[in-house]
Amino acid sequence: MAGELRPAAAGSISSARSAAGPAAFDAYVQLPATFTVQGTTAVDRVHHFFSDGVLARFPAIAVALPALRPSARITFVMGILPPEVSTDDDVAARGALVRVLGHAARADARDGLRVHVLGSGTAPEEIALTALGRNPAWESLTAGFASGVSYADRRVELLGLMSAEM
């Protein structure tokens, strides 16, 4: 699929929420923003990345929350900054702000809201599985089991993978 993913504006989320009604969605996925370097100084560039990036996620979540059902899932996908402006501290700060946003969303939402934060290198399939409430790590572990195999046979197969030390 060619093209560029852009963050949805809070207004477009509000329109979708109004059209769907309250508690209409099981999941909400927030992808990272696409950036071009703006600003003549490092301070200007960092300000732009934070204000139009991670901080822009906050109003979008506030608008989306009423449209989520109880026990809904929010999946945040982190972005990547250009190497010339990205630092380890920046990555940690953006991750911390997104986790804080997740906690705030849980505080404002109905009971049971689940929040997942995925890294920038997460495969599209894993993002989709996470948004659907499935556990990609567990599914990859169990993918090798033949379909139609009984529980007893799977148990024997799993126990055969274990070793005990005495």
C-alpha cells in the first residue's frame, strides 16, 4: 500500500464518533505522526516534534474515549524521529508521555479499558492482532501446533519441550 499515514485531527475523530454514536467501537489505534524537520534551531525542532507529535495524541484520545465500549482496547504505535534530531532521552520521554496518556485514558474511561504501547518497529500484523485483543507473542508460540490435534496430544508435545534439572 503506497502512501503516507497521517494522524487524524481531533475534528475528524469527533465527526466519526458522532456518526457512530457512544460506545460504538471495540478498539482505537493511534499511529505515529509523519514529520518533516521544521525550525531553525534545535529547540524549535524539538518543540515541533513534541507539540505536533506526542502532545497531539492527547486531544485525539479525549475525543475518541466516549466512542469506546467497556473493555475496549487502545493501541498506541510509537514513531521514529530523524536520526539527526533523535536522542535516547527523547525516545524515553515520548514513551513516558504516551504511557501517561494511557493511564489518563484508563482513569477517564469505563472500567476495563486496555492500553498497549507498541514500538516503532512493530509489524502491521502485530498491530492489527493487538488491536483485536489477541496476543501476538502467544499466537506465534502456538502457531506450530497442527490444527485438529487434541488437547492431550498438545499437552504431550508441550511437555516434551520441557526439561527438568535435578
